[in-house]
Amino acid sequence: MISSLHRVTKLFDVIRPIALSALSIFICFLLIQPVALWCDPAFSLLANRGLGKIAFTLVVMMHLLLLAATHSNNEWKMFWHSNAAFLGTRAWLKPFFAMFGLFAALHTSTLLVLSLTPWANAYLPTTLSWSVLPSLALGFVATFFLAWTEEAIFRGTIIPLLLRGGLGKTASILLSALIFMLAHDITAPWHLLSSNLPLGIGLFLLGILLAQLFVMSGTLYVGMGAHAGLVFVKVFLRRIPCLAYASNVPWWLHSDLRQSPLIHALFALLICWLFWSKRKHFFR
């Protein structure tokens, strides 16, 4: 009984600063957003792209650094080594781009298969030119930093804290995935459990998948590559529109694949495969 109480107390000590950081981010949002709207009515701190995304990322990273700074020097060093130090070496490049290519190929293959059905149509843009290349390059850079910051927050920081708090690997993966899901709608996270449940399920399963990659590989850049590979296909289609969905797609499909039960099933199969494989050489 005493041992169980000690584990609960230790876990609470770990979760408390995470919860306080989340509350502080929410308060910052409430303070910054009205001022930003007064300056620019079109501004949104939670915009998927543009200045709002950059500002929100900076706010979150600031809180991430403050969270790490509240722990011991040893934990700060572990945080630095896990989330940033690898960028000063070349060892991460091959695994990152291998996972980037693999998950970009999986995303692209899924879209190509869907384009063969009556519910999606692939086509060649009529105005395609070389001038789109700088935009794609900038899109890749933005995707890289998005993947890095999100992996550093939800995998590189939260999971180690939960593990050191006495939570097991499976519970840490599930809890980090839940936090990852809820953080995607900071103003009304409960909507992802009710009115927007399909998107919530997709984000939760993606969070589990990325957390598995982090735990199994022991590195941040493996999940970064997978995350960036999935996102960059969306960035590519945004700049070079070449896929259109029909208006009468079936219930198991959605133009936002994260909301598609079909993709939920594919995510679940991949999660099960990773869970049972236990093959660390897959990440090398």
C-alpha cells in the first residue's frame, strides 16, 4: 500500500509541472491572441501555417525550456541530448531521411490507391512551373521544424518525464498520445472527444505510433522523420494541387485522412506490427 502510494505521489510530482505548463500556455494564448487581433484581425495564434504557427511554436518551446530548467542538471542534460544535441552530428541524417521517405511513400501510396476509386481523382496541374520549387523548399524547412518541435514536446520531453515518474512504457505512450491529441485543439480540447471524434481518434493513433517510434528507437529523429514524411505530402499537395475528392465520399473516407476510419485501421495495424516486432535494427 505504501509502495503504491509512493508511486502515485511520484507520478503526480512529474505530471504537475506538465499540467502547469499547459495551463500557462493556455493563459498566454488568452493574453496574446486579443492583442494580435487588435493589430491584425486576420491573425490566429493557432493557425495551421504562417505567423500564427510560428508564434505559437515559440511560446510552446519557451515553456518547454522552462519545464526542463525546473529539473536537476542531470535531467537538463538528458533533455538537451535527447532533443537537440544530435543536430550537431551527422548520425541522425540517414535514419531521419529513411523514415521521411518511408512514411512519405506510405502516404503517397495511399493517395494513389484512393485515386483509382470513384471517390478521388489525381490530375496534372495546368500551371505547374519551376517557380514552385522555392515554395516547396520553404515548405520542407517548415515541416522539419514542425516535426522537431512537436516531437521534442510530446515525445522527447513528456515521455521521459512520465517514465521517470514510475509510469510504464505502455501507459506513458498512451498518456503522451492523449496529450498530443488534446493539444491540437487548445481552445476546446473536449471537442476531439465528442463533436470531432474522428479527428481525435486519428490524432490519438498517430500519437501512439510516434511515441512507439521514440520508445523503440531511443531517438527523437526517427519519429521526426516519420512525422515530417506524413506532413510534407500535405504540404506538397497544398502547393501543387493534384488530387481532388468527390463530394459523396463513403463514411470510411474523408478528405482529411486523419478523420478517415480507413486510415484509423491502417494506423492500428502499423501500431500492432511495431508492438509485436520489437526489432530495433528497423530504425538503423
